[in-house]
Amino acid sequence: MIVMTLFIADYRASRHGVIGLSEMWGRDFANIWTGGKLALNGRLALLYDLDRYRGFEHALYGTVGIHNYSYPPIALFLDMPFALLPYGPALMLWLGGTGLLFALAARPWLPEGCAPWLLLLTPAALMNIWAGHYGFLIGALFLAGWHWLPNRPGWAGVCFGLMALKPHVAVLVPVILLLRGDWRTIAAAALTVGSLVMASVVAFGSDLWAQYLTVTSGVQARMIDPGQEFYGLMATSLASALLRQHIPAAIAYGLQGMAFIGVALGVTSATIRGAPPAALALLAATGTFVLLPYAFNYDLTVVMLAALVVYGRPEASPMEKAIALIAFVTPQWGMMASAIGIPLTPIALISLFGVQWHGLVRPGRGAPAGAGAARSA
């Protein structure tokens, strides 16, 4: 698999935990550990200052990469406990702990007897392990929220509120909740987010939020156009794929806008038609990465589950199974395709979303797609 090549290349280039003099093992986990260190040391003025932040990383790791802290101040509450540990054990705890949470949250969507830990070996999951990112944690919160929505709406809201750690990945959640009229869940989510924000203001001050909403949001927006940077191969959005191939920005963003509208209409129609939470969860998971202009393949952990569910449907046609299989492998093979000018990842995600939507709204639809859907309702 592609990710094994990345691991081997990192191993060959590493010296004392530093990869090629520019990265640490766990790559983006370095931001979690660095953010925690800054909070514990009372140096949060550096957090969203790119040059000073990278200088602090150089002092910590003996290397200067291209990192920036892209998370909201509430993430510091999560960062600090990990920063109390040495880097290596902290990374292992991060990957192991969030991986366990994801496997547990995914169990209701799986057939009886299927081992949930196998989901930690999907193409997106392995990319998340390589990148040291939030894919397992955000995926766990997403799945737990939808699982608890019918019977424990308050706990569902707490899970959705905690997704404010990476708020753009939760963009479709409030839309569906509003359309369904899940007011208790909405209230719990709003209370969770509001409490976290207020706690972060009390603990770290309000200036961090101003910097995050201005400086950091601008840095992340510029990453939509990756140029020829390696991270562009990992991007999932149609806009990023087209911009990488030098398509005019007006066309790239115009097509991204059309994808946005298509997902919005598809999710709205499925919700209004009464699709159950289990099915809406997987539809929203795929749709999120179709409409977002800024997202990466290590966050596709729940989309892997969606692709497996579509592939396993008894009524799925050979074409639908082929689309599900291509979407399943695209977190890694999509990188290779992008390198030779083929926007496989966004095309595969758009196609998978279409298949999922059609399975929910076509006449004569029976039980919601997914082997474990009845268990999660």
C-alpha cells in the first residue's frame, strides 16, 4: 500500500525521531504536543504567530518544519495532558487512545461478529496513523453522536459539540439537526460549544480567539491552492485537485460551488424524506468531504465505513460496488492519481455520495443502508 511506502521512506530518512531534518514521527501530532507545551509554559502568544511558533518547535525538536497550529483555542485542553508526557509515549497514547474510541464508536454500524479494530487498518485510518492526526477522534465523536441521537439526544449533542475541535468537519451536522427538529441535541451541542469557548477565554484569554479567526483562518484558506506541495496530494476537495492542475481559479471554485449545492440539496432531500440517523450519518460523512474546499484524506475514517456499507448492500449493483471500492482505496491511490493529473479522490467521493443518496431516496427503499444500521437506531 502507498502508506507503507511513506512509512518506509520516513524510517530511512529519520535520525533520533526526526525525519529528514524537517518532521517528527507522527508529523501533525507535533502540533498537539507543541500547543500543549506552549500552554503549560505560559507562552501562548506564540501559538498563532507562524515564525515564533516554528522557532519554538525548533527549540523543542531541533528541527524547523512548515507546521502551524490550525486548531481553535479549545483544543489546548486536549493538548496539555499529552504535553506532560515525553513525545514518543504521548504519540503512542494519542494514536492508541483515539483509535480505540473510533473502533468502539463504529461497532453499531458493523455486522454481528465483525471485529471493529479492522477499521483501524482501512486506507484512511493508516493515513491518519502516518499523519498523527485527528481522524480517529473526530470520527468517533461523529459516529457516537449519530448513534445516540434517537435515544440519548443530550449525549449526542455533547459529542457533536466536541467536534468543534475541527469545526469544519461538522458542517453538515447542524443542518440535518435543524431539518429534523432535534432541538434537545441542538441545545446540548450549543451549550457544549459555548462552555468550551468560555472556559478557553477564562483560561487563555480572548486574544487567542481573535488570532485564530483572523490569522489562522487565512493561513488555512490559502492551503486550498496547494501548488505542487506534497500535502496537495492528500487534499480531498475538487477545488484543490483542479487548482493543482493549473485550472483557472474561477472554474475550480465554480465547480466546487456546484458540488456544495449538490450535497446541500441531496442531504436536505434525504432528511426531509425521513432517512434514519444511521443512514444520514454515513451520507453526511461523505457529503462533508465533497462540499468542503479544504480537507485531507486522513479525515476520511468514517467515509471508509460508508464505502464498506455500500459495497455490502445486497441490492447494490456491480457499478455501485465498483464505486464503493474505488472510494475505499482513494485515500491512498488518489494520491498517486493526483500526482499524474487525475482528480480521482473528489470524483470518487462525489460518486459515492450519489450512490448513497440514490439508495435512500429511490422508490421502494427498504431498511437504511448499512449492516448495522438497525443496531444504531
